[in-house]
Amino acid sequence: MVKSDPRMAAIGDVDEANSLIGVALLHVADAGQRAMLGRIQNELFDLGADLATPGEDFTPSEMALRIVPEQVDRLEREIDAMNAGLAPLRSFILPGGSPAAAHVHVARATVRRAERSAVAAARAASLNPQALAYINRLSDHLFVLARLLNDQAGGDVLWVPGATREG
């Protein structure tokens, strides 16, 4: 695979997201949240290996590390558990708030870019659909985690449409 291969862009974006999660971890105190992010960091290495291995058979093997449905399902369960204690969104939120949430938002935005890169790569090579599902759900997971972190630190920063227009 050459550096200009679309899969390399996706792998690089996944690596960058993983690094940003590492920075976010410097600001997350809760042991359960730290454990979630630690699992995700490990899985992002799995995801990079999966993206580097195109094919038609996405069954995990000794020669091919693959994202599996159980990993996507775990993200979904964690999203639901985190959302359970949060008030419903009534406005868009600005990425920021507490230092932990701000760093998680940066990681989330980078995961979104990684997803766009992976979808573009999937046009050129057959990629594991579970890898694409994982990265899609991960950005939602990080969004909800950032909301939870801000909830624990005083609340989200809400978008105020047109707040700076002079009238």
C-alpha cells in the first residue's frame, strides 16, 4: 500500500483520533470513563489493522484482525448507559466546556474525519462493514461522553443562533 492510498488516509486519521483520546485521558478522572476510553484506544489499533487489510472475507483470523459486531454493540450499550442520566438535547451544543469534554470533542471531530476517510477508502477497496459501523458509532459515543463530562462539570455550552448579529 502506497502513502497516497485512501486507506492510508483513513488509518492516519484513526491514529490521530487515538492520540487525541490519549490527551483527553489526561483530563478524565472517573475510573469507568477512563476504562471505556482505554478499550476504545486498543480497538482503534484493531480498526487500523482492519482498514489495512481489505478483502472479501471479514472473518477474524490469525492473519486478519477484524472489528466484530460485539465491539459495535458494546459502544451502543455504553451510549445508552451514558445517555440515560442526561437531559434530552434542546439545542445544538458547542464543543467545549470542561477540559475533559473539550478534548473529547476534538477526538470526536477527528473520528468524524476518519469516518469520511474510511468511507472514501471503501469506494476503492472492499472494507469490513463492521469497521465502518464501529467508527460511525464511536463518534456518537464520544459526543455523548463529552456531554456526560460536561454534565458532571456544570453543563454543556449551548449554541445561541445569531447571538453575535447586530440588529
